[in-house]
Amino acid sequence: MTTPMCEEWESAQDDGKVAYRTDMLAAAAVCAMAATPGQLPDAFLKARWETPVPAGEQRYFDGMLYLMSMMHLGGAFRVIDQAQP
């Protein structure tokens, strides 16, 4: 089954253009960790690791998702709770 995002991703890869926004790629890469191993999930993970730190107008929102996806993909995302008295 191919989704519109997958088709857009694949066609843009053929054209050599960037086919994603940083925030959408961050979410897709985290989802790819739960997907069945294959060529498409691997492409999202590879693209995520190669994405530079966000800059420009959307840097705050994109940067938050960029950081959270790095924590997820690096295995360091966890809840830090205060010690109970």
C-alpha cells in the first residue's frame, strides 16, 4: 500500500529535491522505528539523521520536534519525575 506522502517522498528523491519539512520528517522517522523494517522506513531514518538543525522562521516548532525525535531515536526519551517525599 502506498500513501500520498510515500509517493511524494519517492518522486522527490528521483528529482533530487527535498520532499519534506523538518517537523514532518521528525514524526515520520519516529514512526519508522515502529514500522516493519524495509527500504521506506530506512529512507526516513537516514533522512532524519542527515537533516541539519532547523533555522529560519519555523525553527522553534521544527526545533522542538527535531530535538524530541533525536531523543526518541537515540533511546533517551523518558519521563523525569520529581522524587516523591
